[in-house]
Amino acid sequence: MNRALEPLAVSAAEAAALLGVSRSTWYDWHDAGKTPRGLKIGGRRLWDYAELQRWVSAGAPPRVKWAAIRGARK
């Protein structure tokens, strides 16, 4: 994806498409604590695009482990 056109945040459907899974699978993973938490904006949950890239690069760890990894980077 062209960096100038990268979105800041993506919907569940877009996050799922980026990972090659269905929206329902994405929500199953999310409900099970396997994805980053995401941001609640105006009643919608969106995921930071750059964070999703870092999460996948880190091996897509469960949310608790990902939060620890993120905390260590700050």
C-alpha cells in the first residue's frame, strides 16, 4: 500500500480483509482476546492500521501479551 494513502484506522471488515479472514472470524478472535483492543470512536470500533502491521510483524500475539510488548516499547 502506498504510504501516503495508508488509512489511520480500519474497521473490523477492513482488518479482517487485510488478514485474509472473514469479519466474523475477526470478531471471534477479538472476543477471545486474540487481537489488539482497537479504539472506540463514535460508537464504532476501529483498529490503528500501523498497530495492526506491528502486531502481525510480532507474530500476532494475544491481546494481553501484545499490551505488554507495546508497553515495553514506550
